[in-house]
Amino acid sequence: MTTAHRGRVGSRGKVFTTLIAITLVMMALSSNPSVRDVQRRVASLFAPVQGALDGLAGSVASLGGAVANIDQLRSDNAALQAANDRLAADNVRLDEARRENQQLSAVLQLRDVFGYRTVAAQVIAAESPALRRVVTIGRGSDAGIAPGDVVVGDGGALVGRVIDAGPATANVLLISDKASTVIGRLPSAATGAVVGGLGRVVGMNTIDATEEVSVGDQVVTAGIALPGGIRSAYPKGLPIGRVVDVRRDPNAVVQTAWLLPAAPLDRLEYVLVITDYEGGLPSVEPEP
């Protein structure tokens, strides 16, 4: 064995001996009551720090869970809001369909008690109120509608007359148009000419000044028939409107009343067209 080899073996033996000595010392110290007391004191000093660290770790974990829960709640709330919006939109559509169905039902019920042949039609367009009071309905000559036919609304209230008709549509001149004239009758049996003027109300002119006209009076179509087969262009007894104002001139022989139309002329949706009423001048029969 060389000198170098003997030196390495000796060094390793010293290290091994030192480690054994340290181990024995540690074992001896750990069994010593004083050392254990010191260990307990040190542990008690670091216990709050350890607790705080544990609490911090728990708080961080709880915060992470709370953030995840908030995100989930936001997602759930967005889904619920979207579902609520869809339900609200569905309710609006159902309410609108229910309202339209009620209006159409009212018009159809009127047709059942009316003494004329009629065609129900939906209002599909309207001209600018500043120009003319004309609406377009979605039925025309293919349904038997012709110019001159009388048009009524809910409750039989007078709407106007057809002025032209195509195969699938027709135009109706409302009684609120300035080109419209209807002979109306008051409860007193006094008559006057109901003339439109593009406003919300219509005027009833040429009422005899001696007649008593009161606010609230209901005016209906006079349906006057004259000798020779001449009849009013409108059937008798159709509601025209209610008197809302009266203007009397002490020096005049006539007076004027202002009527609020019985039909909602600015928001018509469904109407009835009377197709078999023959008014005006009698038709001229060709000579044989």
C-alpha cells in the first residue's frame, strides 16, 4: 500500500468518525430536557408566524375560489338575462298577436250582424297625413272590392270610401280628408255636412242655427233617400263621431260642430268593406 493510499484511507476514517460523533451528540441533546424545552419555546415563538402563513395560504385559496365563483355567477347571470330578454320579446309578440286577433275578431263579429255583404281587410299602408288622408288595404277587386264601396271599422264606425282598387289592394279615402263629405245626422234629427280637414277632428257644417247642438252628441250617417231612387252614398246609421265643440254665430243662419271621429283613423289595422250597398244615382238601364 502506497503512502498516498494510506493517507486517503485515514482521511475517510476521520470523516466517518466525526459524523458518528456528531450523531451521538445530537441524540444526546435531543434527549436532554433542557434542549427539548428550548425547542418547544422556539416552536411556540414561530407558531403565530406559521399560523399566519397557513391563514394567508387559505385566504389566497379562498380568494381564488371566490373569483372563480364570481366568474361563474356572471356567466350564469348573462345566460339568465338572455333568456329573460327572449321571454320578454316573446311576450311582446304574443301580446301584439293577441291584440290584433281581438281587433280582427271584433270586425268579423260586426260582419255577422251587419246587413250587408262585406270583405275584411288589413290596412297595409297610409299616406302622409300632411298630404292626404288615404290608407291602402290588402284586398282588392279579386275579393269583390270596387271604387265607391263604403269602409267601416270596429263597431261599424265610418272610415271612408274606396277610391280605386287593384286586383290585390285598394285605396280608401278617409272621412278626415278634405275631399270627403258625408251627410250626418244629430240626435235631434238635424243634419249637416261632415267635411274633413286633415286634422284630428272633422267639421259638421250647415247645421240649422235654430237646432240645439251639445258637446257629447253622437252623429251618424243620415242615409238620406230622395225621390227617383237617389240614395246617400253611405248607409244610414253608421257612427261618424262625437261632438267636441260647437261654434254659433248669432247673426248666421247656420252653425258648425266639431266631431271626434268614432273610428281611430290614425291607427287603423282592420276594416270591413261593404261591397253590396248601392248608393248615389240609380244605375241607368239600357233601352231595349
